[in-house]
Amino acid sequence: MEIMMAQEDELYTDGVDAISLKSNPHFNFGKWEISFLKKECQNLGLENIYQKYIQRVQRSFLSIFFVLQTMINVVHVIIISSTSKQSSDLFPDIICYTVPLLVVWISLFAAFKEDFVKKYPYIPFVTSCVALFSLIVADLTIPIYHAMNTFVNPPLRVAYASHLLFVIYMFLPLKDNWLTVILGTAATGSYIVVFIYVTYELSEQTATKVITETIFLVAVNFFGIYHRLMNEIAIRRTFLDRRECVVGNLLLKFARNQENDLLLSILPEHTAQALEKDIAALLLKVRDEKRKNTIPQQVHIGKQWRGHAINKLYVEEHKDVSILYADVVNYTMMTTQLPVRTLVETLHELFVKFDEASKEFNVLRIKFLGDCYYCVSGVPVKNKRHAKSCVDLGLRMIRDIRDVRFSRNLDIDMRIGVHSGSIISGVIGACKWQYDIWSRDVNIANKMESTGCPGKVHVTAQTLAMLENEYIYEDGTEAAKNDPTLKSFNIQTYLIGPHYYLDNIFYTQDDTNTLRLSSGVKRKVGSRNLDGSPSRINFMKNSMERYRDIMKQADIEMARELDRMPIGKFNLNKLFTTKSSERRRTPEDEDRESISPCLLCLTPLTRELKFLQEPDNVLKYSTLMVFFVFIIIFIIQNMNKPFSWAYWTIISVSGVILFGILPITWFNRIWDLYNPDVDIAMPKNPIALRLYKMSDNLTRNALARHLIYLVSVFILVIVSFIHLVDCSSDKVAYPTLEPIPTEFTMYAAYDLNGDISTKWCLNPWSVTECLILTICVSFLFQRIHFMLKLVIALLILTFYCWIVFGALHTMFSNSASINPTLSPNVAHFMSIVFTTVIFHLIDRNSEYIAKVDYNNIEIKLEATITKEAKGS
């Protein structure tokens, strides 16, 4: 019993922190790899359920896309309307921004109809292609139309190339990744064609500009693929975490049931509940005292319980009960003639039958000692017919032992005594509990058994008076009449034989002259199936069979959990639901109440802090993507032919810092990859061990992760803007600068000899494109609060606004625009703003899903632990 209490103590003390096991790198090996997650879903047979869940999540992202695209188009129309003097100039542009939006709403409407999609699985792909085609065609039409009709100089560029690529990879309900790659590649090719033959056709640096745009679009495609894979990893991990939670609860219930079965095989239910309640209170007390450090941490719960048990008795007095004692006749002969194993098997078969009969007749078995079996009726629940229950049980025992006698060819029988009166019941002992009953009436029942007659139930006059004349009886034995104990209490005894059976199928009558027939006894004749004994439940049921049952139940529970699993903060699916039953309050609506609507903070705040301290198991991928974006920005900037030493110094230092972060964040994963067969393999080399621990700490340390995030974003911002220093320094060096309007901003200046010279400074759109990639990275990291990411993005946006509209206004105003009446400066700023809005909404939705899932698991775990500690 001390072991059970120690397990309860450990479960309660450490249970709430069980999820922190995920912070163990060895526990997490491979659990955040896409191949592992897919294989795990397939091995568990969960792929179909996962696909249903991902469809619901995709509809949530599609809801965001609907609102986002509508907002972007409306804002764009309002901006160009406010900057144009003639409405005729706006008509083609407005048509291109409104008609595709209607097509999007109409075509993607079907994706919200679950029954329709289930019947026609190809519908999401078809509607996505239609919606995407309408948006891309409209975006390409505007620069082509104005190049052929209004001859805007410099020619217009497409407005939403990066935006629509992000839509393909992040919003559209496409099931397979290869479909998104095909659509992304086709869209990229379409935009490159327009850049070649429309936007940069008349430029002197067409090849350089097109290569720059191509590099940017390829980078956007890679970023979209990366985001899609990371999103799939997060969703699959969320899905499998919920599965683990469901299985864990079922296994915990299974273990609890086993524990209860074991406990109830020793103690009756009412006594076990009282003990469990006190044990739970003691566990809570010890846990609180340990937290307050008022007692040593190493205090053993068993010692605490022994001190508690000495001062408290678990005994109760029960009146109006009947006690039955039974003994196997010729048991001593059996022990000398039968092999030990056969003897034990025979007793086991008998006592299993007796236990089943006891449950059937509402009789509480106390214990058995050797061949002695005794029990009581009327405990713990009052039973007005307790005397009849014991007599019926005694008659069933006689029948059962005769069945065993015939099947095993043994000369055995039962001698049974029953007496009615009062008892005291309870538990004695502290380390090894024993439940027993005590009283004078218990001793009388014992004497009734020892002085009884084999094959009959020996009852006292007190018991017979309660039987309401339902049995055939005869006078008691001579041994009972001469027993000193029974004589001292003036006990009269009677014998009841097995003249009718308790299954109410038939009764028999004995022709013995000494039998007296009680009034009210009915005789029935019928047939009985001698093999129809109740099925026996083995306490040690096959564990694998139980485990398979749990897994089947887990699949059923997982299908039910789909309605509770988070799909996003914003969802238009309810607007398209026609059935009133589907509009009722869902479990996910309840989950929203535990998260603040604006900041998405978990309540209580301690849970929010605990969530932020969870390990970022994909930090290595985030740092790798940061370095990839750094390389892309470096290539794009070099296409503009930088020349200052400051540029190359900052690029070199930044590259060294970002590249130096990679081996630290990746060392743990690489080491585990090359040591797959070693359990908890730790490097023996001191340097390697230090790197291994550092890699592990970076994943689990929230402060270190935030520092890496801030440094990475800061470096990318500096690298994106560094080329502007060259242009601004030229303006200072040559005060007679005169801008020459062209797509690539160039400045004319007089050199030291008085001759005019031109220096190609940069393509302003390359700065905007580099900053778009930086904004994407700023929302990339996990376990960083989405509001911090938004603040960083807004700071970048504010600084860029000052550059575009203030410090270098002329430079950006000479670049290409996206509408003939729209200022290029506004076009640059709109691109950055729309990108920020896109990633903020996606990041907010993803964080909501992660927090709801985390909160559900935490709540369920704490509730389960509390429930188990209380013994519920």
C-alpha cells in the first residue's frame, strides 16, 4: 500500500509538469521532423482523421484570406481614387480590383461546404485554381493595359506578385504540397514574363533588373514552401499531442481501474473511498508543505501515513445484518490426496464462483482463510432482505460445489452457517490493511457453520424469522443443541436444504418426513442449463488485449476531439452553415474564454509564461531560414553594384554572426542524427559536449531565443538598408547633385576636374523586396509572442516610412509605380504594409491554435491529476 501511496505522491507532485518532458531533447528526437510526423499518423491509422482536421484548419486560413483580400482591394481602390482627378483613368484599374474579388468569393464559397467537399474532394483544388487565376490575370492586366494604351513612363510593375505567391502557399485549401509548388512556379513564370516584356522592356539594365526580380520571387517561393512545411509540422504535432493526451487519459483511467480493482479486492468500496479521501488530503498537505519548505523535500508519504493511521480508526457499526460462514467439507482429505496445484485450482474455481454469487445476491465477501469463506449482507448499503440474501447465497454455494464435485470427481461438500444481528466492521493496520468484522453475532455465525450439516444451510431462529416462510426447513443439528456458546445465548437452529434453486427456474421437494413446508412456498418445475454459469472475469486479463481496446477507444475519442481541436481565432465557416444544430455553442467556443481576445494571453498569467518558456524545437530551421534570407538579400544588393567599404564591412560582420549561430543551433540535431542507435548519447569530447549543451539550452531558454530573434532581425534590417548609405553619402559629397529620372535612380555630379559623372546608385524596389523578406523573417520564429513580432515589424515599417517619404523621397519617387495615378512612394509603402498585415494575421491565427491546444492539454492534465489525487 505504501507503494501505491508513493505512486500517488509522485503523480501529483510531478504530474502537472509532465508536459515538460517534451523539453528533453532525447524525448523529442525526431518528433518535429515532417517525415516522422507523417509516418506516425500513418502507423497510428490517424491520417484520415488528420485530413479532416487539416481541412477545418484550411477553412480558417481561407476565412482570413477572404477578409484580407477584400480589405486590400477596397483600400487599394480608395487610395487610387483619392489620387486621381479623372474617373476615366481609374476605370480599368477598378475593374481589375473588383471583378476578381467577386470571382474569389463565388468560386471559394464551395470550400466551406463540408458535405459538398466530402462528396467531391477535387472541388477545393479547382476553386482555388479559378480564384488564383482571376487574381493573377487581373494583376498582370493592369501593367499590360497601360503599356499598350496610356504609355506610362516608367512602365508600371505588377502590384501583388509576392502577395499572391504567399496566398498560394499559406491560404488556399490545397491538400498536397506539390500542387502548391506547381501553382507557385506557374505564377512566378507569368510575372517574370511581364517583367521582361512590359516593366523592364525599355530599360538599359533589363537583364539585371529581371534577374533581381527573379531571385526575389524564387526566394518568396522557397519561403512559402518553408512556411507551409513548418505549418504542417506544427499542426501535425498539435494533432498528435492531442492524441497523446487522449491516450494518456485512457491509460490513466485504465491504471486507475486496475488500482481500484486491486484495492477493492482487499477492501470494500465504502472503506476504500474513505481511505482514498484521507490519502488525497494527506498528499495535498504534504505537497503544500514541501512547496512552502516547511518540511524536508525527501519526506516519504508512507511514513506520514503511518503516523496518521495510528491516530484514526476506520470502523463502523452496522445493525440488521446477516453473517454467513462457509467451510469446505473434507478439505483436510483433499490436501493429503491432491497435488498442490490441483488443490489450488479447485479452491480458485470454487471461490471465483462464490465471489460471483456474492455480487449477484448483494452480499459483501469479507475474506477467505484456507477453505473458510465468510461474508455479510447489509453492509455497506442497507438491505431489508439481508437474511434471504445470505440463505440464497448459501444454497448457491451448495449447488456450485456439487457442480465442482461432479466435474472433478471429488468427495467434497459445503457446511454453511447463517446468523442475523449486529457487527462492527473496519480496517486495522497501517502498512498492510486488513478488513474484518467483529461482534458476538459474528462468533455465533461461526459456530453455526462448525455445528452445521454438509449440504445444508444452518440458520438461527433470528434469521429464519426474517425469511417470511419462503423456505422448507427442519430442526437444527444435535451438535448445535449441545454447543456451549450457542446454549449460553439460547440459540435455536434450523436447517434449510437445496430444495429450490435461486434462478427461479424450478423447485424440488424432499420426501423426508421431518421436513416442514412453510406457508407461501411455491413449487415450480422447469429446465435448467447446468452449463449456464455467469462469465468469469479474470483480474489478470491479457495486457495486450486491454491495450488494443484502449487504442480503439482512443480512435473513437480522437474523432470526437475534432470538434474541440482549435482551428483558428477567425472562422467564416459558421456563416455558411445552414443547419441550426451546427450553429450551437461548440467546445472551441468555450476554449476562447480562456484566452484574452486581443493579446491572446492564457489565463492565468502563469500559464502564459509557462507557454512562452516551452522549447522551440524548430529554432534550428528558423536560424537556417534567416541565413538563407541573408544570402538572398546579399545577392540582390550586389546586383546593384555596391562600392563603399562600409557596405562590405557590415555585410562581412553580419554574415559571420549569422553563420556562427547555425552550428550552435544545429549541433544537437546533427549529433543525434549521426548517433541514432545510442540511447541518450552525450558527446565525450569536452568541446563537443559544451556545444551539445549549448544547443540544447538555446532551444529551451526563452531569453536566449529572444536574443537570437532580435539579433537576426536587426542584422537583416541593417543589410537591407545599408546600400542606401552609399547614395546618401554621394549626396553629401556632391552638393550639385541633380537627379536624372530613370527606373534605376542615378545621380549626376561634377567630379574634381569639373566633368559631369554619373553613378548608378540602386533599384529602389530591390530595397523594398529585401525588406519584404525581412518582415517575413520577423514573423518566422516560434515561442515568440506575436505582439512582440508585430512591434518589431511596426518599428521597421516606421523607419522605412521615414526613408521613403522623407530622407530619400526623391530616390523612391523616380521608381516604377503599380498604378498610373499612384505615387511610387505610396506603392513601396503599400507593399510593406500589406506584407506585414498578412504575416501578422497568419502568426496570430497560428499562435491561437498553439495556445488553445496547449491550454487544453494543461487543463486536462491538471484536472486528471487532481481527480486522481482525490480518488475520484
